[in-house]
Amino acid sequence: MSRSSLVSLRLDAKLKKQLERLSRTMNRSRSFVAAEAIREYVALNEWQIEEIKAGLAEADRGEFATEKDVKHVLNKWKRRGS
């Protein structure tokens, strides 16, 4: 079982009420809901940062889409939107 540690934080009154309402609706503790929200936020931001780093590394290596590639993708999306 993973160990947990206590973290305290300040929330404005509106956010605290929203958290309380959500935790009641989910039949979960405020702590559970807050921890889950933080877990998802951290995972999303870690993923995004890694993707940005990968994109920058590709750019540094000169790996760019050609003008033809870009036009092909744009035309594909234009057809879907029509």
C-alpha cells in the first residue's frame, strides 16, 4: 500500500464550497476528491511538458513538416468541415 502524507492548502470560499458539494455528490471525502484532482492535474501537466520537450527536440533536429504535408492536412480538415 502506498504511503500518504499530509498537505494543507488554502482555498477560497467558493472553491471550498464547490469541493464540499462535489464530495457529497460523489459520496467521497473532500480529501479524496482533492487528491484525485491534484493527481489528474499533475499527470496532465507532466504529459504536456514531455510532449513540448519532444517537439522542441524534433525542431532542434530540423524535423519539420513540409509545406506539402501541411497543405494535405489542412485540406483534409477543410473537407470534413464542409
